[in-house]
Amino acid sequence: MTGKQRFHAGFLFLDQNKRYCVCEPALPMSQMVTLTSGCALEVLRDGEWVSGCVEGDGQDYWFFVKAGGKFKLAERMMVRYTEPE
């Protein structure tokens, strides 16, 4: 069964509770996605999209790259993800 996946793209910012959210220019603030541990996304890093998942340690949010390695997420990073079917 094939369905249509919805593609999203935006940038990261910290909300008032110090949680990272994805700000999408076409969506109202009430529909923003808040990142939680285990979220799968792609991050634009050094001009290249890298796939992985988000993990929070209570202080920071880390991005674990599928190909190996990790880095801390920062505000204004460009991200993209597909909505599950």
C-alpha cells in the first residue's frame, strides 16, 4: 500500500521551555513540531543533508548521524523530515 508522505522543512529554535522546535514558514506557531528523543530527521550540515535522530540528555539536544558520529543541535539549523504515513 502506498501513501502520500508529507515533506516538512524549517529551522530549529528553542521555545520558552528550552525545547527545540521546528519552525516552518508556511505553518502557524500553533502547529510547530517539538523535538523529542528518537525523532528522525535530516540536518543541513556543511552544505550537506545528514540523516539521523535526536536525543536529549536533560541539558542539550544531540543529533546522532546514521553514518556515525554525533553533534549538538543549535538554533537556526535547517532541518527536514517526512510525516509518517
